Amino acid sequence: MKLSMQIVENWIQKYHPISTISSTEPTITGIRLFSYDKTPDPDYLYVGRAKDFFERSSSEEVLLVHRKDVISLSTHELEDVFDAVMDAYVFYSNWEQKMFAAFQQPNPEQLIIDACQPVFGPMFFTNMSLQVTAYSRNYPLGSINQNWDDFIRVGTLSIESMDRLQKGVFLQKITEIWGCEEFYEATAAPYPYSLMVSQENAVSELTGQMTLISQEPFPEYQKHLAAFLKRALCFVAVSTTSFSGNPAINLFGEILAGKQNHQASDRLLTYLSEWEPEHYCLTAILCKTDGDFTPMDYYLKYLQSRFPKVLFMLSQENSRSEIICGICLHSFEPPEQYSLPAVYRQAFQKLHLNAYTSLPLRGVHRLRFQYLQARYAREMQTQDFYSCALSVLTSWNASQTLREHSLHPVLEQLKRYDSKKRTDFYELLKIYLRNERNRVITAEKLYVHKNTLVYRLEKIQKKFHLQLDDPYEREYLLLSYRFAESMKQKP
């Protein structure tokens, strides 16, 4: 779970914190003691004395620093503060896990409310029929307000309570990240403030509402915590339909594991009506960010509902933190042809999933090798295999199989284009690069006019989206040509 500086600030109130905080969402993935020996990680909260952070300072005052945010404490007990902050991280992580474990039990919304007892005040949950199916049972009749009493007595939203709600004044619509609305009910004293958290299923349909009630406007840290409450609620609402029996996904898993031969690709196409043998495919590994305890089943079911024509499955190597997906690229001419298409990238980012992608290759029979590419990108911590493909071709440790399927994709595209259009672009580009882009020498070796060469080079770069001014692109192409020739020479 990621904490925010506001959550930490609330936890350590006994130290009378003085804060300068500009962060608007949880971004803290861990806690560390500050040290000049290490480069600060922007995702960590650092605890230290003022003199540790400022060379000319001699103050023993304890500071909590995260990016540009600072909390100053009126104490010199560094170890006690560090332990207190670590306690906060452990407490909220355990709280989040309790909420996510609720989906396995009857009436999970009630278990979520029970887990929230030390975090929020009075709460109740209503389904789409306006039935109250869960509420904070430690708040009896007469202890909150008239609305609460109506909920307890009737078990649903009465006409009177609905009328009072509609007369409330909405104070703010909290950002889409949190998905909450805060409002004020003038007739609902002494608990006039409410925070509504929507429960949505995998296709963003409203399935229920969780309402939090307070005597005072909700502090910033509770608004941050509402984001995790919403995620747990939505996890409960996600369809429980099992995808494990899907033959396409089962076959996809066997292909990635190397348990199926070339004929398995043909069988896979029979299950995928939108995929054709000539289409390009892309394989990606989706990983949770640090500190995220959301079960991968939630992400899996959401993505399968959001993109029904994409293959998604839990990783066989690490099912708790990785999802493998196979994407069919129906068109292959975007400006950034080696990165993840925007529609998928935006969806993965919204779920806070890191994506590591393979090269786009033609045909489902290469899914196994694309998986190895995505796995290599994951190990190298690069978003796409293209950015680290050169290291595969030059590495002594890389397997021969991975190298053979890691050549620059343009080489294959050039061959197909030459065969179809009766051109010689493959050889032209090879000679041009090997002569260090000297157009005069290249034209002489190809027996063509210099202007003809310039025209063909411009056409190649535009048609195949090549950036020949990029040293990495040129080196990758050159090594791919050399490796392709070495494979031809083998007996």
C-alpha cells in the first residue's frame, strides 16, 4: 500500500508536526533512514535529523522528507519516530489486505466496514435497490442522526431520509482517482458531513454506494484512504466468472511455457476470430507497483472484461504479481511502432500496472519468443524490448533462440516488401549503413544515381518509420544484418 504525507502526518500527531505538504495523492512505497551514502528514491519517505539533510545545520530536530514535502517534529527521538512511521505502514498495509480478503466471505461489504472501524467513523452500504446491506453496528439508534435511525429501522433509504439527502449541499467532487463525493446535510446534525464512495463492476457499472459520515469535514488523509476503500469495494463487485476454462487462454499458457509445437498456433487461431495469421502480435508482462496489495485476480478480471479480444492470464512464474497478455495489432503503422498502443497503455497506467513489452512480430507462432523478450525487458527494467534488444545481440549469455527472434523487425518487413514490390530496399539499407551512410560510395556500389538513392532512402525511412539519425537504431540494424548473415552460413 502507498501512504501519503497526510496519512503519515495524522499518525504522528503526538509529536506535534509542522508540515509543508504539496502532494495530492499517496506516493510513499516505503520508509528509510536518510543517508548521504545512497541516492534518495523518490518513492520513499526518509526519516532523519535536520543536520543530516542540511550540511550547515546542527539541529537534532527530526524531519520526515518525501520529495518536496517536509514534516518537522518537536522531538529528538529519531528511533521512536522511525518506529512509529513503520507502524503506520504496517497498520495500513494490514488494513488493506483485510479489506481485499473480504471478497471470499458472505456479505463482504460488512467485513470491509468492520475492517474500517479504526480508520473511519459511521458507515453504511446500500445496493442498487437502496437496501442497507451493511453498516457500522457499533453506532446504535440515537447516536448519529435521523437518517441513521431511519436506515437502522427500515433497512432501506426512506422517503424522508432521501429528501434530506437531496437537500444536502455538495461541497466537492473529489478527483476521479478517488471516485468520491463529499456533501453537507444541514438537517442531519450532529453528523452533517458525508462522503460517498461508489462501487463499480469491471465494466464501470454502478453496483452500490458506501457512505461515510462525520461530525466535521473530512480531513485530507481520510480522502486518500477512501481510494483504497473504493478499490476493495470494486473488487467485490467484479464479476466472478471464471476464465480458467477458456481453451484459448489455456492454449496461450501452454505456448508461452514451450509445451506446444507450431501446430498449437493454428489451433489458437481457431479460438480467436479477430486474429489472422498475417497480423502482428505483441506480448506484455504487467506487474504491480511496489506496495500494492491488490489481488491480481481483480486486475485480471477487469482487463478481461475491458479488452475481451486480448489474451490475459496470470503468470505461471509469479501469479501474485504478474499478468501476461497477448495483443493482436490489427494495424501496424503508428508513429511509435515499438511501444504499447495508447489504448492499452492508458488502461494499464490507470490501474497502476507497469507494462514490459516485446517486439511486435508477425504471427501467433512467435508468442513464445515474444514472451522471452518481454521477460528480458522485465529483468532489464525497460518498458519495451526494443530499448534493450541490442544488448541481447551482443551478450554472451543470451540464448541463441532469443537472439534469432530479436533481430530488428524492419529486416523482415523489408524482405516482404521487396518480394511484393520487386524492390531491393533490404540490400540498399544494408550497404548504406555499412558504408557509414556515405551516399556517394553507396550509390557507386549499387550502380544508381545519387538522386535515386536519396529518394529511395527517404522512402524507406518514411515507409518503415526508421530513425537513421539515432545511433542506437543504426547499431541495432547493423548487428541484425550481421547476425542474419551468420545464421545463413551455418550448415
